[in-house]
Amino acid sequence: MPSRKAAATTKLFVLDTNVLMHDPTSLFRFKEHDVYLPIFVLEELDNNKKGMSEVARNARQTSRFLDTLVSTVTHKIESGIPLKAIGNMDASGRLFLQTQFIEQELPGNFASGKADNAILSVMLHLHNQQPKRSVILVSKDINMRLKARMLGLAAQDYFNDKVLEDTDLLYSGVLALPEDFWEKHSKDLRSVTQGEFTYYDIQGPLCRNLLLNQFVYQENGRTSFQAVVTEVNGNTAKLRTLTDYTHNKNAIWGITARNREQSFVLNLLMNPDIDFVTLLGQAGTGKTLLTLAAGLMQTLEHKIYSEIIMTRVTVPVGEDIGFLPGTEEEKMTPWMGALDDNLDVLNSSGDEGGEWGRAATRDLIRSRIKIKSLNFMRGRTFLKKFLIIDEAQNLTPKQMKTLITRAGPGTKVVCLGNIAQIDTPYLTEGSSGLTYVVDRFKGWAHSGHVTLQRGERSRLADYAGEVL
């Protein structure tokens, strides 16, 4: 039991089970402050440790952490277990486990026998026992936090898994140049034309804010300038002009870009030096269609990749596809409606698709597209594949790492998603695996990102996205 003489400057955080099952390392994320685990949390961890789901794996990892911590203690655990006992974890506080029966009466309208209410009972006891110390419940469950506040107890969400507090600050991959950019840089500007591209060397304070593979543009009346950043060195940078994929001569599998951002996307997808692409945007912005068109062109015509692999999270059935009949691919088919819809568009491109577009049938194209379940990705290595991760906003950072590290030589990984439509419990815009990789990969020489702003599905879909 925590001492009554605990310093008022350190806080006592009581962790809910869902925090540990969301992030097992949360035990070590509270720096100099102490952590308390009620016995009911251990019971719930035990009840959820079986299975192959992400929750079960996290429950088992939490138990292993606790076992390691307890095994290092030579004194009575009632006085607290140092959290810095494992590796280089940045924690100097102590872990307290509930070692005695606590009976703290809750108001009559709180049902007895529920684990959540039992945890609140323990928290109320700690609050009354240490009135001069901040005792705070940490939970991913909104209703649990509401009930705690109804009892006059402090409660908060778990914030350490968030990449950004404000997703409006998330890297967009696109930057509009100031209107007076060329006037200010005309004296120092040097340009060299190599093949179909022109390279510009620029100088100035703006260069310090540029990142590799970031797209820049300037719209000035009838003139339009679009380029990508290829080098950054302090106050100097190099820009390269782009392939204009809005023109019919540059159509990809019969598809042309309908706006500036879509042209940027195709420049990333068709660049063999880019291994990792992330695309954000609301429904109808063309993420899946552009990705499939680029994948088919580079797989069937350019022969850069051997096949296209498409996967996504099956959230509606709790990541378990076993109850559906058939093979792995047949089980995944109900969640791949977007694939069929976009293949219909690509197959109807007619003569504009070139020789392959005219000759390819739906069966031929589907023979080069494999649908895989996330459940069977561990331990695999993909060689020369075009890997598409759809609905990537529903992945946790750990799941995202598992998928991306499957990439072998010659593989390109494309992550698609809309962080405004997250279906996975306890994930938010700030803690989504998609947000995580966009932020961590920005500026890497072999990755690129674009946030698509304009919908191109239909005027009805665009209007519905704005007003509903």
C-alpha cells in the first residue's frame, strides 16, 4: 500500500485494464510518478490472455512485464516495486499492487460485482487514504472516466500513445509557396534541365522548413508551378519538376489525375525510388483507384512487381474471420468491396488503357491481386510485391510496424486511410497507426505522403461529405 508520507509532488496513477491491453509499456510511461494496479485489473488481464488477437498479445506482454518486475524485488512488494528495473525504461516511480482486500462503499446506484465499479471502489479508498496526494484514474473508457468524475475522483485518458495532440498539425506532404517566392529568389535561382525534368537550386529561410519528397506548388493566374523537394541542406534546397499526370498522354491504366493532389500521388506511386507511401483523405478522393492503377501498370506492364497484395483490418468481427466459409481470400472478400468497385472502373477504361488495358480481362487482373488477412502476416517476408494496406487508420502503431517490417527487397508499401473514420476501440486520430507512420516517415528519402483534399466521386458524395 502506498505510504501516507508519499511526496505531494508525485502522483499516483491507477491504471484501468484497457490501458495495459492497449499499450503494455504504459506501466513505464509515468516518469517519476507511481502506478497502482487493483487486483481486478490482474483478473481481467488473465481473462483476456488467450487467443491470437492484438489484445491477447498485449495482455500476455503485460503479465510478462509484471513477472519480471516482481522477480527483481527482494523486499515486501507492499512498499512498492521500482519501475526502472526493466531495461532503459524512462521511469523512476514505483509500482504498487493491491495486496489486501479493500471494501469501500459506492453509492447505491453503482451496481455491485462489476469490475469497473470494483476498480472505482479501490480508487475511492486510495483517495480517502491519501487526501493530500493526487490520485488519478487512467482509462481509455469514456464511461469509466465519467463515473469516476461523478464520484469526485480525478480521471484522464491515456495520452502517451498519441503522436500529435492536434491532428491539424499533421504533415500534409504539400506546401504552397508564397506569392512573392520567385521575386525574392530570382537573383539566386539556378536551373538545370535533365531529360524531361528541370532542377531548381533555391536558397533562403524557407528551405529550413522543407522535407525530402515534399511537394511544393504555386498557382499564379494562368501559370502553375509544381515540384518535389529532392535535396535539403540548411538554407539551400533542390526542387525537381513533376510528371503531369492530369494529361492524357501520361494516363496510368487509362486513369488521369483530376486535381493537383492526385497528380502528386501518382508521382509518388510511379517513382521506383519511393518504397513507402501514405495517403490520407476522405472517401471519394481517389486513394484506392490511383493506387490500384499504379500497381497494375507496374505489375502487369512494367513488370517491376510480381503481384499486388491487398489487406485491411476486419474490425466488424473483432479481427476474427474464421466463421466465414472458404479460403483466406474468400473470407476476406466481404471486406474488399472497394477493390471490386475500383476494378470495375479500371476495366471500363477501354482503348485508353493501352495494349494491356485492351487485352486484360477481370480474371487476369484478379489473378495478380492477392487478398490477405492481417491475422496471418507475422513471420512473412514479401519480395517484389506491391502491398496495399487499406483502412490503415484502424491499425495500432504496433500492428503498423508488424506490417511494414514484412517488406523485403523490391517491395513497395502503400497505406491508405481516413483518420476521421476510425472504427477500432480506443484508437483516436492522434494515436492511430496511420498518424504514427505519417509523422515518423516524413522527410525520409524513400517515402512520401500526400493528404488529398478534394473529393472526385460525385457531386452528391462531395456535398454529403461537407454537410452531413
